Amino acid sequence: MTDRDLDSPGEAVGRVLGTADATPLQFWTAVAPGSYLQLDDVVVTRRELPNREPVTIAGVVTQVRARHEGAQFDSDVFAIADGTLPAQVQEAAEVTTTRVDPELYVPPTPGAVVHRAEGDARARALHFDRMERRIPMGMGRDGVPVYLNADFLDGSRGAHVSISGISGVATKTSFATFLLYSVFRSGVLGGDAVNAKALIFNVKGEDLLFLDHPNTRLDEPTRAAYAKLGLSAGAFPDVRVYAPPRPGDSSGTPDVSSRLTGVDSFYWTLSEFCADRLLPYVFADADDERQQYTMVVHSVTAHLARYAQPADGGVSIDGVRLGSYGDLVDHIVDQLNDDETRSDWAGSAVGLGTVNAFARRLIGSKKDLARLIRGDLATRRPHSINTSESAQVTVVDLHNLPDRAQRFVVGVTLKSEFERKEKSGTAKPLLFVVLDELNKYAPREGSSPIKEVLLDIAERGRSLGVILIGAQQTASEVERRIVTNSAIRVVGRLDPAEASRPEYGFLPPAQRQRALLAKPGTMFVNQPDIPVPLCLEFPFPAWATRVSEAGRAPSETLRSITQSADPFAVVGSGGGTDDDIPF
């Protein structure tokens, strides 16, 4: 900031208070009569120095108070209100410094005029002028756009986003999808935006299955809000939805009720399950890793990878053909119960009690995973989740799956996507992964295959172009290394007990209190560039968030992969029947 910046920074709203200590990092300002300051307002003042250029000190209002000057007792308020006791109301605002220019850290002078920062002065106070690539996140309390530095999102200088808040009130998923929309549509990625991908796991209801449908509730004020952010209001143009097969359905029909077009089934063949060593993801609870039978898990996994051979849609092991996940489980248990074959499958140093514990857990997985691991569906039929061959936004629907099956899908999908990015050897194109209930998949205590994958993404994903956007009700229950590696931290409405945890130490005391009252759509965003979290409101989604809001989808998104596949690529592909023909 220069002298020219303060020639017209905005209206004068008060003067630096002389009855409270003023420091280079925090000071109070008395609010002038007829003016006001609210929380999150941006202000600027100037300190004159001898034989040096003036220092401009800018900051954000982090607390506001009002009091009667001249009152001694609590009861004086009644006499003052009646006019029988002279006193005046004085408001004062606490200002937390966000920028000092030039960097001479001196306190503002008591009595110095304080201005409401507007225009370039506001942008400089919030460091927006230093952001080469700015992602619009929403509107500040002053109705002016607030930006995110893209360098701390795409891996240039940092990566990953952690979003916390009460379920159903904090609008965590809504903000995550709006952030994706802004990244893809704001132009900050340049030519890379065309190839950038997003992988979204839908864990609650079918609200995220209509991202490519315009929202019928979109009105002109909302369109104007998008335009003010430099965005056009509309749906995501390129979306593909995957859902698990219906239970007991031999044709593999997607298990969704509200969306009837543009949905593909995902599943894994028995051959893929064995060859890709997916058995550990059946045991994906953090509690599992504390059990001794994990040794059996890895031994059986290696045995399956070595000896299972593809056979007409299923697998053949030691000459025995297995056509379903249930058959595979039963065969493994039989081999483990046989004294002659137990050591071949589980190793010689494992006790019978450990083997039985593994077997019980494995048998219990049959009900949850039978519809995901198949030997009765066409092997060549499109069924894999692969973002590089999918649309710009890939939605994986999990809401109809039991907890164990959800963990399996998340773990295996993230494993395959991360391994694919590793093999590519380049960070471009970027892959954004949106995962709700992060505390379930990467809890603070314990270990599991999914947690290891998520830790890998948090610690190495930046260099590989994998960006995690994790949401959770309680950041205090998420693995510390994942939260620590998140350059961007976002908070919506918080539970009082959660707000007191040290994970929210980046919030000033006033913002911690406000987070208990935040309405849907209000978020507090902390980013490395700015020392104070910014409060913002993001606009109503321009895409449908439920079937009742869904307008007409673009025609090119209505056909699924299976519907658009060459039908003759499916006919006669091991294990398939006429029911597999996609017409």
C-alpha cells in the first residue's frame, strides 16, 4: 500500500483508541458517531514516521463492543435511558492486523483516522493483490467477492482442503461442490481445466446424482451473485454417475431410484479381486489392524493372487471353479479348516484361533460384498471406476451400501486412482477427490488399508496432482497428519464441544463463538496467505441438489457407458448372457 492507496481507501469510520494498548498486530478503534463496524469488516489506517515513508496498517475486525461512558453501576442504564443521568454510547472495534506495508512493525498512533477499506485498499489488506490466480469462494460480509489462492489448492505451494461442521447444517458437501465448480469454471487452471477431473463419493441420499441438471429454483438474484463472482450460473456440464448393482439382480442394474438415465453399475470381477489383491480392503476397519488375523489376510491375499485363474467370469483355484463371492469365501474357509491345506493358505506359524477369527470375519462379509464382487456378469462389460476414462466429474454412489461395503469401495477406488497417477509420473491433469465422513475412513486412532491410502494422498498427493477435499463433522477425530497437510481449512456450523478443541485454534475467539451460530451457506476459510480466517457466504447451488429441483439434463449426459458401448463388445464375453446386451 502507498500514500495513493490511502487517498481514497473508503469512508472514515473512527479513530485508533487511546485507552487500550495498540500493538503492531492488534489494536482497537473507536467508532465515530453515525458510523458502524461489524465483525469481518476490513479497515485501514496509517502511521506517520519521522524521516521514513508512512506505514499503512490494515486489518479485519474480530470483535465489536458498545458501552455507556459515564455509567458506574449496572442500574445506571435505566437512568441514562430516562435522560436523568448524562452518558453517551460508545462503540469500539478490535482489529487484527492482516498486512503492514512497508513491513515496519510499529503500532498505529492513538487518534489516527481509521477508514473502511474498499476497492484496491481492501484487496491489498486481504492479500488478494498478491494472488496471481484467484478462485472466487463467495461473498464477504461487505458483499464483495472473497478469493482463494489457487497456488495453495492445486499443489503449486500447497494442497488439500479440510471442511468441518455439523451434519445437515454446515453445508460441507455443498461448499465442496461449489469450490469444484469455481475451480473448473473460473479460468484459474487455464488450459488444464479441460482435462482436470473430480471424483466425488456420494454417501448420503441421492443428492449428488444430479450435478449435471440445472436447478429449477435458480432465480435472477442468484444468477447475479454468480456473475459478481465472475462465474456463469449453471450445472456441471460433464458428469458420469456410478452406482452398485441391485442386490440379487443378475443383470447388474444400478441401484438408484431417483435418477433413471446416465447411470452405470460398478463392480469387480472375481478375477480382478484376486489378481489385484483386494482382500485387505474387506478388512478395512481400523479395529481390524489391531487383530492378529491381519497376518492371515495378507497370506490368503498372496495365495489368491498366485493361484486364482480366470474361468468363464469366475475363477478357478486348484481345479475348483468358483462363480460368486460366496463360493470364494466358502472355498477359502474350507481350505483353512482343512489340516492339510491350512498352512499353504495361512502360513505355518498361525494358530487355529487366529484362523477362526479371520474366517468368522470373512464369512460375515458375504452379505455386504456379494453384489460388488461378481462372477456372473460380463467381464468385458464396462464396470470399472476410472476417472481418466470418465467424465470431468465422476460421482460414485455409496448411500445404498452397508458400512463395510462403503469402506471397500472407497479404499479400492482410491488405491487404483492413486496408483494410476503414480504410474503416469506427472501431476497434470489434476484429480480432485471429494470424500465426506473422513473421520470414518481415516480416524485418529488405529490403522487400516484405507487410512494408509488417504495418508499417502495427504503426504504425496500434492506432487502427483491428487487433491483431497475432505469433509467431516469432527476434525478432532481425523488423523492429525491429514489435517496438518491440508493447506485450506474450512469451518461451518460447529458443535460447542467440538469448537473448543485445539484443531480449531486458527479461529479467533469471536469466530469460534460465531461458528456455533453460523447459518447454512456461511463458512470460515483459513488459507496461508491471510493471517485471519475470512467469513463468507457462497451462493445457492446452480445445479440440482435433489430430484425435485432437477431440470432437464444435457442430452450428451443421458447415456451411460454401457448404453453407448459397442454391443458386440459385450456379447460372448465370458460369463455374459443375453441380459448383458445393452439394448
